[in-house]
Amino acid sequence: MALFSGIAAAIGTASDAVMEWTPLVLLSLFLVSSMLLYIALPPRWNEGLFWAYTVLQTFVSLSVTVEAVHSIRPAILARRARRKAEKEGFTDLAREKDCPFFDIVVVAYLPNEADIILKQMRYIIRELRYPASRFNLMVVYNTPKPMEALEAEMQALAGRYDNVQVHKVLGSKSKCDNVNYYLKNVSSIADIVAILFGGSNGYWNASLLRSLGMDGRMLTEDIDATMRAITSGARVAYDIKIVSFETAPTTFKALLKQRLRWSQGWTQVALRHSLTAIKRGAHGAKLRSRLGMWFLLPFREMYFYLPIQLTCLLLAYVILNPPRTFADFWYGLTGYHVTNWLLAFNIISLATVSMINLRNRSPFTRPWAIILFGICCPLWFTMSSIGAVFAHFRQVAKYEKWNPTARGAPKPKVVIATPRVDAE
């Protein structure tokens, strides 16, 4: 029996290794074959393809610039609302009985959030400017190994407040399981559920969230639930008073794992919801909403191949025609005179978006970081596109390993403006 167990374990390890490396092998073959294709094609074909890729990239730059320009007015209104709230307070919370009752659900994978979970609990309990009788703090967590001291502190903190509950979910393997545990097993009379795990903020109608649940097969179950809500006709509102910040991964490896999981999760969502989302759009939607869904889901996934192909084409050109001077490289790069104008437009678009980002940056972001990011954007988007295509190959290979995001205690003190909770 021991022999068979050892063989089974070895086969399992080998299978995991194959599953782990298959997407990387597929990505490498894709990149190499793309470059070899451009090396083999006639120069005229490559010139035409370069011009076509540049036109497509210009279209994307134009759409991003339009989106950034449209964000200016909401950003101005948000800053005004924040200044007014800091000066006058939240006047719509003056009458306690008019405040909707809601649950704040903090969903945690304890080893990763061990350094910050108590700080987040204390912040919500002590700093939230909202009637304590009108909200509950629900901490729903799982942990693969006992952490007696920390868990005891969490329970002790909950014991000191009537509106705080801590739930340990046995057998849970993900935050999705924790959310579903709350939805199915925790009794509540809340009108609104605030789940602090999908991005920075998410406020859900309680009955809607309970009817949807979370799909554990999806790597980004929060985005999947949102798309299911939108395509079912649920209304979505944006509150300009909300200002929030999120603790990022503390290491490059953790950041890479997080972004790859997000990329594959978006791919899953696009495969599942694209047709329905484009057909139905958002509540009360017309053509603009359906067009937005097309940009958000299928076009977004297809776009990632554009920077990669453009990069492979440029590398093939350099290999075939090693430039002796920068002028030689620039002439070969532009090809047609019109391409100079397209490249100039892309640079102007990038500068415009960077200036808008500078104006709307968070207090924790330095101006030089925004400028540096703008300069490095072409490289960043190329690397991000490679990561997204790698996630596509992961999906093809059915790689669905959950990689929790490692987090540490943030060094700077984070101050979050208290949002107004809207019943809508």
C-alpha cells in the first residue's frame, strides 16, 4: 500500500508540474512563432501590418483619452462633496431612524490578513461616522492552521460590542466560501450589505446578494456576481462621496500572482457573460451601455494581443534590418508619413491621461510616480498584455489554482473618508 501511495503521490506531483508549466510553454511558443512569422513575411506585408496595428492602437488611445476626459467632471464633484462633508459633516445622517440598516462584511483569509485584520476591525468600530445601532460588523474568515492568539483577540473584540460578530468558516478554501457562508448561515435584518473584498467598496442590496450568491468556480467571483446582477436588470449607482484606499501586495511575487489571477478571472467573466451583457446591457440601457459592455469584456480580452504583435513585429524588423543609427530605426519604424501623426497622437493621448491622473492622484501617490508611469506606459502595457495572454493559456489549460494575495501591515497611516450609504 505504501508503494502505491508513493506512486500516486509522484503522479500527482508530476501532474501538478505539467499543469503549472503548460501555460508558460504555450506563451513562449506563441511569442516565438509570432516573431518568426514576421521574419518570414515579405517587407510590404510587415509595413501594412505595422500601419494597421498603429491605427488600432490609436483607436484604443482615443477611447482611453475620451474616458479620462469624461472622468474630470465627476472628480471635481467628488472633491467638492468631500470638502463639504469635512466642513459640515454628513447631514443626511442627522436622523438615525432614516439611516438604512446594513452589514459590513469583512471577508478574510487569515494568514494573509493576520497583520491588518484587527486594525481594520478597530477602525470600523471606532472611526465609522454612522449610528452604531444601524449597522453590524461581520468578520467572516478561514484559516488553514489555528492562530489561537489572534483568533482570541478577534473574539474578545467582538465580545465588547453588540454589533460585532466574528465567524470562523470551517472547511472553507476561499473567500468565496466565506461569503456564501455569511449569505446562507448568518441571520441578518440588513437592507444593505457592504462587502469589503471586491475592489475597495461594494454595497449590495441584501436580498439581491442573497439571491445571486458567489460562484466558487470563478477566480474573480465578485466581478462575476456583478455581471450577473447587471444582466439580470439590477440597478447600479455610483456615490461620489466614497473615498477609499486598498492595501497592495507587499512583494513583486505576490503582486504578480494577484494580477495573473485577476487576468484569468476577467477572462472567465468575458467567456461567460459577453454575449448576454452586450445583448441586454445595464438597467434602462441603450446603445451606449451595450457598447461599454463590448469594450469591457470581449474587446478588452482581444486587445491584449495587439501590443504583443506590434512588439514582435518591431523585434523582427530589428533582426532583419539592424539599424546603425537612430534615424535608420525611426524611418523603419514609421514607414508611412501618416504613421508619424498617429504616433504623435498616441503620445499626446498618453500625456493627457497622465495630467488627469496627476490631478486625481491619491495623497499616497507622489507626482513623480505618475510621470514615471506615463513614460513607462508602453512597456507596462506590453508586459501587462503578455500577462493577460498567459492567463488566457492558463484558462485553456484549465489551470484554476487559487493563489491568495499575501499582505502585510501597511506602513503609512491610512485615513478613509466615511462614505454616505445610499439605499439605492
